[in-house]
Amino acid sequence: MHTHLLRCFGAHPGAGNPALVVEDGDEAPAARGALARARATTCVFLDPPVEDDGAWSVDFYYPHMRSPLCLHATLAAAAVLFERAQAPGPLAVRTALKGQVLALERAGDDYFVRLSAQPADAPAVDASAAAALLGVADEALASAPRVASIGSPKLLVEVADAATLYDLSPDLARITAWGKDHAVNGIYAWCRKGDGTLGGRNFNHLDPALEDAATGVAAGALTALLGRGLTLRQGRATGQDCLIRTRVDGAAIMVGGAVERV
């Protein structure tokens, strides 16, 4: 087994969301989940291509669950694959759970994943219910909650400002239960900031200590919802300074940022 530890979406060197890229690892899902728990880190397992398009398989595991899509781990896998290919790309990978093909591109020191909006069959979400899940009053929300997806559905909840965002007291158990009932991968709370950027926090863990430092799938879902490219800051609540950049290219959504080997 060969492993590579990288930090992704860092706003500066030494920051970012860690991911462990695993090559030649055990193929059993139980063993893969056990490794993610033992390392307390998101793991992406790279498996050789089996289709004629040459796309490597990417299999994502959080310490608490297997995931259909994780973009910071995809960026980590992209850095390893581009380093091996020693070519400008683009390259392609295929997600293990859903067979979603992702195009990988490199732009200077940043890596991007090209995706598209995906159907999100989720019911309309009452604003009061969303506010209760986040532990705030109804008036703390700035717009109606919506579900959007680029491969892993998120409930996107806009709050009034950065102060509200960082003071949230979410009911993580209720969020997890709601997500299982509606096939939605947690809540992404976000706000508009005075400098034109957005701020965000992701809630899909039962343990507050496992809050995500950067959530690329949520940034992509938010891009699909708003219909424009975004500069999104995340990680303040976890002590990491992360920066996610997105672009809209025709029907495609590009999600990317920096990747650094640890």
C-alpha cells in the first residue's frame, strides 16, 4: 500500500483540508473504512482503470462513512495523477459508488474538477425547520433553504451575516437524521461577505470536532444554485484557512483550489 497525504483548498501554504490518497490498498470496503477511521482523515482509494476511457476509480471514505463524492479528496488524487502523468491534462477519474466521470484540470498551481449539476430529488424545506436544525431563529435566515447537487446533495441555507454563521449551534444529531430521511448529505450554511466573497460551514458529522475545513461539493452545489462563479472561504471554525474557487463554463461547473503535499 502506498499513501500520499495532501492538504487541499488551502488559502496559504500549510493550510487546507487534509486527504490521504491510497494506492494498492485493500479492496474490501470494511478495510477501507477502518483505515479512514484509524487515520481520522478523509481517504480516497485509487484503483486502476477498467474501462476503455482509461479513467481511474476514486473511492471516498470519511472516518464515519463511505461517500459518493468528495472534491477535496478528488483534488488530492488529481495532484498524484498529474504528477505521475507529467502532462498538462486533462485527466479523468470515475467515482466508485455512482460511476460519475470527473474531468481533472490544472491551472498554474491550482487543480480543478469539472462537473455538472445533478438532479436532487428532495422536498421543499421549510425555513423554520432549517433554522431549528441550525439552532437559530427564523429571522437569522437570509433566503429560502434549497437543495442542490453536483453529485452529493446538500441543503444550502443562507444566513444573515458572518457573525451568525460562526455563532451557529447546529443540532448535529437531527441534521444527520434529517439527511438520512431525505437522502441529503447534511447542511451547508453560508453567508455573503462585504468583499464579494462568501463564507461557509458544513454540517454532516455527529462529532463537532469533525467539521469539514473545506467542502468542494457544497461550493459546487452553491454555484449551481446561484448560477455564477464563486470565491468561498471556509475553515475558520476548524482553525484552517481554506479558499475554494468555482467557475461556470457553459453547462459545466469547475471547482478548484490549491493542493500541497504534507
